[in-house]
Amino acid sequence: MKDILIKGGEIVDSGKILKKDILISGERIKKVDYEISVNQNYKLVDAKNKLLIPGLIDDQVHFREPGLTHKGDFLSESKAAVAGGITSFIEMPNTKPQTTTKLALDKKYDLAKRSSWANFSFMFGGTNDNFTEIKSIDKNKIAGFKLFLGSSTGNMLVDDEEVLEKIFRSTNLPISVHCEDEDLIKSNIKQFKLKYGNEIPIKFHPLIRSRESCIKSTKKAIRIAKKTGAKLHVFHLSTEEETNFFSNELPLKDKKITSEVCVHHLWFDDSNYDKLGSKIKWNPAIKSEKDRDALWDALNDDRIDIIASDHAPHTLVEKNQSYLKSPSGGPMVQHNLLALIECYKKGKIKLEKIVEKACHNPAILFKIKDRGRIKEKFFADIVMIDLNSFTNVNPDNILYKCGWSPFEGFNFSSKIISTWINGQCAYSNGSFLEKPTAKPLEFML
């Protein structure tokens, strides 16, 4: 195979935007420099007037395989991710069976190796009774552990504080947590059912999955992490109050307690429930405009460390049920980057900060080897973007298996042109090319 020379693009990396060329040899970046000379043995790619960024690393997705493949699977959702500029993902354990045993983890790796278009890893799930499995798992095979402190599918709610402390003390890997207090949520549901029966209006979702439930649970997780010395990563912050629990005083590599925000919490607010209804029903709930603004502030001043998708597809039939039956979650990976660029154009965030939070920082926090940068000797995971084109989201170009998006009908004022994964151009100008050799992520332990 010929080396690939991507020439004339503006590279966003390490807090800078520089016009440089990229030479790819095999799976990796061979050279990044000004004006690399064209050679007849190179395959030339013209990136003039285009933006080049590292492939995004999404630290929280639910691709639904195994067991829930009517919603999505590794093939469909990874292709949507690649079209959206995501080249690596970390998938969550609440599938069927849950990824709470070594056997289930091994089977999930086998499935992803066969069908995923993007590089992959998994989190291992904790329960109230699988501590033996947690202790025996090979740390080189997982990105970390995932605990639900609010309700989830199956038996993945971990509400025994003694068990939490044991898990927190047992590992030096990141422990990622979903923080909502289950008792408060149950009490809120009971109160709203007294008034509305089973037909609770969707607009009350942020009052049921309340800010108080998030704050209480996040405080608890942080308290236990400080007590045990664990590495804690709090997923999908949704309230202003929670942002104040995190610090920007240390570089990310030295932080023990970190946090993440999802694009839907940065884009939508509670005024959107009237129009979009259950399509924006997530846990934690989308809350007020004031909360959304506070999340932006915390992201930009580095109290929040990572941007992710929490991609969680459900069918429209499932989502269109009544409030209590409608599942929480929505498909996001195809449009996360486009939404962030739209926010950049509105002055909410710099391009350099998007790359830091969605590319560099996931690699730093989870110690992912040789990814998240456009850097010599790193894997060639690269995204080319046209900031002067547009993308209309419509049923004809939505790639999720569930077939819908909360962004449907929106015109983004940019376009993802191409995505390279491990040196192969997997996606270009709306078409998928040769399936790349996607790899399990490796970690520097």
C-alpha cells in the first residue's frame, strides 16, 4: 500500500491550529510537518481549506449488543460513529447479558472484533454481588469500571455503601459512575403519580429525576472516592451545583476526581420538552438553561474534563410510550461533533477546546495508548471537516439502526468529509469505503 499524504489542511492539536501536512504509513502517522514534499509513491489527499482533527474518543456509548440488537448493534452504531468523526469508543455494560462477568466481557470482545468499524473497549459493570469477578478481571482488557448509583437495567444498581467502598478500594482503574439517588427518584414518581396517575407529562422529567437526586448522589460518590483514594469519573453532569464539586487546579493526568458532560446537556434545555418530548428524555434529565450555561462554563474552565455522547438508541415505538414506560436515552454519535462545531461558531467553545475534551482528554484519563493526537508514531485516526459546507439531518442520512435523531430537521453549518481509522479511509463524502481494521484499545498501565 502507498503511504498517504494529507496536504494543506489546518490541524487542530495540542491547543494550536497550524497548517501542516500529515504523512501516513500503514496504520500510523509517519510525519507531521510544514510542506512535506510530494512523492510519486504517495497517495495524495487534498485538505486545502479543510480542518483536520484527531478522531474523537467517546468514553460512554451504549451500542446495545448483545441482547438488545433491535435498537442497535456494533455494526450499525459504529458506522454512525465513524460518519460522525468518532474513531474509538468505550461501551457500557448494561446489555443482555450484562458485562458483569469475564465470560460476558470475552463474548462482547468477540462480537466487536467481527463487526465494529471503530476501535473499541469496554467498561466492566459492578453490582452488589459481583465483587469476585471485579477482583479477577484482567485490567489490560477494560477501560475501567462502571457503576450505576441510580437505577439501570437488570441488577446494576449499586446501592450498598459497603460494596461501593470495597469496589473503590479494589482498583486503580477509573471508576465511572452514573449519579442519581434512587430513593429520591422513587419518592418523586410516587408524588407525581398521585396527581397524574400513569400519564405524567414529559415536562416533569427533570423534576422527577431531580437536581437534588443528582447532587446527593454525586456528593456521595465523591465522599467515598476521597475516603478510599479511588480514581472517580462522574458521567454526564447535568446541574450547576455539581460543576462546583470539581477542580481545575491540577492537570488532568494528576486528578483523582474527574467529570464528563454530554452534548445533549450542552445543547438542549427544559424548554425543548414541549416540542421534542421523550426524544430528549435522558437520565440524568436535561434541566434548565441556567444549568446548561453553567455546564459550558465548567467545561471551558476545566472543571469538566471530557465531552461524550452517552449514545443510547431506542426505537421510536419504545420512545413514544407514556412517560413511565418510555425508556431514557437517545442516539447521538453521528451528530455529536457537528453539534460541537455549531457551538464553536456561536462562540460557546474554541475548536482547540473541543479537541482537548473529546480527543486528548479521554486518552489521558483512561491511559489509552497512541491515540487522541495527530502526532508522529500515533495511530492515524483522523477526521477531515469542511467548516463552510452544511449537513441536513433527515431520515435518508440517519445511520442509527433505530432510524431517528433528536437533531432531525436541523441544518448544521459544517460537514464531516472523511474519517481515517488506523490509516485507512473508512468514510468519505457520505460513503463508506473499505472496512477498517478496527482494534481493541490498548492501555498504558
